[in-house]
Amino acid sequence: MNYDIIIVGAGPGGIFAAYELTKENTDLKIAVFEAGNPLDKRKCPIDGDKVKSCIHCNPCSIMSGFGGAGAFSDGKYNITNDFGGTLYEYIGKEKAIELMKYVDDINMKFGGEGTKLYSTANTELKKVCMQNKLKLLDASVRHLGTDINYVVLENIYEVLKDKVEFKFRTPVTMIEAIEGGYNIITAVGAYTCKKCVVSVGRSGSKWIEGICSDLGIETQSNRVDIGVRVELPAVLFSHLTDELYESKIVYKTEKFEDKVRTFCMNPKGSVVTENTNGIVTVNGHSYEDPAKQTDMTNFALLVSKHFSVPFKDSNGYGESIARLSNMLGGGVIVQRFGDLIRGRRTNKKRMADSFAKPTLNAEPGDLSLVLPKRILDGIIEMIYALDKIAPGTANDDTLLYGVEVKFYNMDVKLNENLETSYKGLYMIGDGSGVTHSLSHASASGVFVARDILKS
Ligand SMILES: Cc1cc2nc3c(=O)[nH]c(=O)nc-3n(C[C@H](O)[C@H](O)[C@H](O)COP(=O)(O)OP(=O)(O)OC[C@H]3O[C@@H](n4cnc5c(N)ncnc54)[C@H](O)[C@@H]3O)c2cc1C
């Protein structure tokens, strides 16, 4: 065998698996195959000047490379079983929290020290939400910020690079089961290993689907979350963000009893574009460094959809909606809430007259031509509900960017060790469908590393 262990994907799942496997300086021979670039070579060409919107690089520097999709993220590590994945269903709630705390300790050791840990425990805001038909979910949130998150990754790489062989710009094309292990096939050659940890995240969703189908590993379709990113003056949400930083709030609509939830809140942050397999959607982040902060706060409002029979391609549904917005707006569309309610397009003039200044240069347009009525109605209802706990949310100048789509990988059938039906072939992180967040993905990496070390 060329290696004892090959890890596919250098996102948080892969990185933390590699860290834990090498922590005690074992003699294991480990390689990490990553489709993207090393951290210092990851650069999105959008500069708002010469390159204004996504030019579909391959690999996409936002989603791929050392650090994975999380490298330029806001670095919010949510320590909770309430959202961010279903790791606890495999390993138990206590273990899942213990591992997320362990990941937090490592992040502190590698440069995160001094960053703030927020908590919903004992907050009065829970009651205020309840009084207004909203539910605040429980969590502790470590906010590293985009800048510190990058430093932590740099420091972890410095330690790992001498213990693990990194092969960047080397996408794995196929995995074959062979006697005593696996044959990992790439464009530049095939490598054998005894055990393989697959952690390819959301950008590897199509690929992992193919691998599971080739190997006969059972999968189940997952949900897709569709909605918009809301941006408003930071001061309107400051009573929530100062205390909790990120509040995960759920609302049940009166019209359809659908659940709409807030997601990825970025106080004083910026709205950004995201490219998943060529489809441009919207996201957001914020910096810990006050010098890089803005006057605006952004967060997503999402509605989950899960299809089963006869159509079960939930991600395909989300993709079609995102493609529609890409077709009409050339990428991301932005609309003032007041224009949406009045049934008219936001144009350049209305945008220029707006009190709220957008942090992303998106095309002014009409989101009602893109989002299905049921989803849009839910979002509008929730904006009015949020207006009761944060007056001003439903102002005419509140900006809505669309579309935001959270693609979820299908669920791979795994045992309680996150191992597939093939002994020694593990699937972890967002790629497995088990996790949807930095903390859960990282914890899943630590968990399988310990399982491998045990054996
Ligand atoms: C802009 C943005 C902001 C975010 N903010 C937050 C946040 O604040 N908090 C939070 O909890 N989550 C956030 N997320 C989500 C978070 O980044 C992911 O949940 C997390 O990165 C998942 O980790 P992972 O290791 O499973 O996969 P990923 O981070 O997606 O890493 C997978 C890696 O595998 C590589 N890969 C894919 N296919 C192959 C292949 N065939 N061969 C080799 N390599 C391959 C990819 O290039 C990628 O580098 C954000 C995501 C984005 C895009």
C-alpha cells in the first residue's frame, strides 16, 4: 500500500481527521488529496472593479482548497445539537458536544484565543421571541471571524504539512475497493491505501453521489433550503447580535404552516456570492477586525423543501431556481423589500435613492419572478414577524438578495462509526449528509480519526 490512510478533501472534516491522526506523532503514512489550491493560492478574482461577478473558475477558490468551503467563511463554530447537522444521531448527543468543544479548544490553541464565545443560555430574548410566535434555538457560538479563521487555518497547516503529504489540485476521480484497502484514482495516477476518509463537502456532492452508486452504497435524498439574504442597518439588529452574535430563529407561517428560519447571521458583515458547480448564489460573512466591518448586518431567511415521490432531486429543484435568478440577473439579484411588496422591480435609480447601501454589487431586479409563491410568502411573513422583535426589519429599504440556496448532500448510509458498508471506507462532513456546519464537520473528522486509531 502507498499509504495507511488517504483523506479526500481538505475542508474542516479532512483537516481535523488529519490533525487527530497525527497528533500523537504516530508512524502512519497519510496523504490528503484536495481538488483545490493551498490556502495562500486561494484567491477569488472578483475585485468589484475589473471583475465584478463570478467568472466560474475551476476550482472555485471560495469553495475549494485547504480549509474547504469554510476558509473564507465567517468562522462561526456553533456548539449545539439543535442545528448544523445530525452527528448526534450516530455518536450520541454528549459525545457530539464533547467533540465540538474539543475542536473549539484546538482552534483556540492555533490562533483563536481571545475571540468571543456567545451563548443563548439565560437570554431574555427567548421570551421576547416566544411572545411574537418566533422560536430562538439554543447554541453557543464561537465567532472567529473571517480574518482569525484564516490565521487558525494557516497555523494548523504549518503543523500538518510536515506530518501529512498534501496533494493539491488533485481531484480524486474514482475509488475502487481492492484486497485489504482502496485504490484512489486521480488524473495524475492511482494510489493505494488501507483506509480512506472521504470528506468532500458540498462541492463534492455530485461526485460522491457517483462514487456511492459505483460502489453500491445506499443513499437517501436530502432536503434543499431556498430563500433570500436580508441586509439591513446593523443598528436594527444590534440588541440581538451584541448579546448572541448569531441568533437562529424559527417562524411557522400562518398561511401554510411552513417553517422559515434565520441562517448565518453576519453582524456588520458583507454579502458575497458563492459558486456551487457553476451556479451563483448568495452568502455572507463578517470580520472580527473592526477596521473591516461595515454598517450593515446580513442573514439568510430559508425555507426547507424535501421531495420524495415521483420527483426526489431536491438539489435539482434548488439549482433550477438559482439558475432562473442567474438567467434574469446574470448572477445575484437584489431587491428592496418595499419594491417587492409593491410588486415592482428594483431598478438602479430606486437602489441609488435607497437609504441602505448594499455591500454586494448585485443586479437590481424582481425576486417575485424567481422564487415560488409559497416560499416568497413565507419569507415576507417572517420579515413582518421579525419586525416585531427588531423594528425596522420590514422597512422599505431592507435589501433582499436572491437567491440563497443551501444544497444538502444526500445522506450516505453509514454505521455508528461513520463507516460505509465497506470496512475502512468512511464518509464524513457535509459530503456525507451528516453535517452542515464547520463545528459538526470538524467533529466528525476527529471522531473517525479516533476510530481509525483504535483499530
Ligand atoms: C461562504 C460560506 C460561509 C460559511 N459560513 C459558515 C459559518 O460561519 N459557520 C458554519 O458552521 N458553516 C459555514 N459554512 C459552511 C461550512 O463551510 C461547511 O459546513 C464546512 O466547510 C463543511 O466542511 P467539510 O470538510 O465537510 O467540506 P468542505 O469544507 O466543503 O471541504 C471539502 C473539500 O473537498 C474538496 N473536494 C471536493 N471533491 C473532491 C474530490 N473529488 N477530490 C478531492 N477533493 C475534493 C473540495 O475542494 C473542498 O476543499 C459556510 C460556507 C460558505 C460557502
